[in-house]
Amino acid sequence: MVGYRTRAVPSAVAIKVAVDWHEFNSPHHWELILEDADGKLVQFETPEGTQTIEVRGDFSTTTPDDVPQGTPVDVPIAVNFGPIPLAPASRFTWRLVIDGESLPGLRSRSPRVRASRHPSSTRPRTAGRTTTMTTFDRPFGRHFEDFEVGDVYKHWPGKTITEADDHLFCMITMNHHPLHTNAWFAEHESVQKRNVVVGNLVYSLVLGMSVPDVSGSAIANLEVETLIHRHPTYHGDTIYAETRVLEKTPSSSKNDRGVVLVETKGFNQDGLEVCYFRRKVMVWKRDAAPQRQRPYGDDVWE
């Protein structure tokens, strides 16, 4: 910051950057830039001329001895800007850039700084000081650029399928096969000798587990293929799921989207694969993705 005295507000920012295993022992460059509500650089006048609020630095991480291979390591970055001349009752956003690329979704999660000079506010503040608030916007789905062929997403959490889950799903979908709903039939007339969870429930559950990591912000789910149940699922089994990226293809007709092919597996508490399928998902490219909106403003916490 320039040496300019002003009646302004102090500001400090703390950031935690997760560094992937394959990026250890490599230098990284970071930039932190303050923008207004319209995404424009915040500027203010000083004796030396117009200034923007930006700070830059470098960091690197050595390979730790006590971390399992493949585990990312968090690197803290702390910046104390000192007094920043922010306009009263205005909202600002810190944009973090790592190695020339703005981190996906960080803008909506990054600290927002508000100059608070209104003692009538509903939350306790000190006049003339800045309140730093971190807003976390849950990631849900991915953009085309975020998918890398070979990446594996370990979905969380798992779910235990109860007898009630199975019966309700069968009734809703009008699948009245007694293997799923009749204990006496299952014991005396089925190969399994006990009730089996209907396969469509297992598939739907595994598919749903993958949505936050794969298709939560997709344009469309285009195709599901190769649905396989390798082992039966029984009442009381707990299901987990993982997805691997197989292909990614930019759209040949519209340059704002692409198609991603993934395969997903569901496992029970014994590690047995109970469900497998592949699907194609059409997703937005990052620059074309619509901004997430809510039916109310940012002033709900004021």
C-alpha cells in the first residue's frame, strides 16, 4: 500500500489454499484484488495519483513427510492491508488469482468488506471500522473446465437403505414385486432367501450422490448407459459412491458448453460393487454459466 494517511478502515484477509500433491515443490504466484459490487477494480485518489487495491506474492510447498501420498496440503496466506479508504455502506469482494487463474467460485465465497459507520445497525460494530464477513456459497456441480479425464470424485456421505425406504419407493413407482415387499415370499420362494432392495432405488441413490460433484449445475443429463447390478442390496445395507471422468468434448454447435462422459460405482459397507453405470452430461463452460441467484438480497444479515 502507498504511504497515504486517510480516515479509512483497517482490513486484513486470511486465505487457505489447497495445494495438490503433484504441485508440491513448485513455485506459485498469487494476487488478491479488491473489486466493487459490479466487478470493477476499486480505485481511490492519493497524492501519488489513482491507486487500486491489489497485493501479490509467491509461495511454494515442499513434499511433507507425514502426509499420505496424494493428499493435498493447505497453505495459509495472511495479508494485513492497513487503512483502506472504503466508501461507507458499500460492498466489496476480494478476488483471488492463483498462477494467473481466478479460482472457480471463489468470488461468491471470498471475504466481503463493508465500511460500517452506522451505529444503528442491528449487529454490534464500532463506528469507523470495517467488519470482515466471509460468505460461503456451497459448490454444487462443475463447469466444463473443471473436469479432467481420469479424475475420481469420492461422493459423501453414504446412506443406509432401510426397509421403509424400499417399500415406499416400490409403492411410489408401482413396482409390487414380492421380492422387495413380501418377507415370507422372499424367504420361501426366492433365490436370495430374503428381501432385496429394488434395483432402481439403488441406482437412483447412487446417481443422487453424484449430483453435487458432477451434474449439480448441468444443462442436461443426456444419456445413461450400461446400468449393471453386480451384487444385490439388502435392507440395512449402507451405500457409498464414486465417479470417474472418462471423456470431455466441447460442443461443436455451441461454444458455451460441452459434454462430459463419466462412470459411477456404488459400493456397500463390505466394499462390494452393487451398482455401475455410465452417463453423459451437458455442462456450461465457466464464462457462460448463469450466476447463482436467490429470491432476496444480500442485506438479510444487516
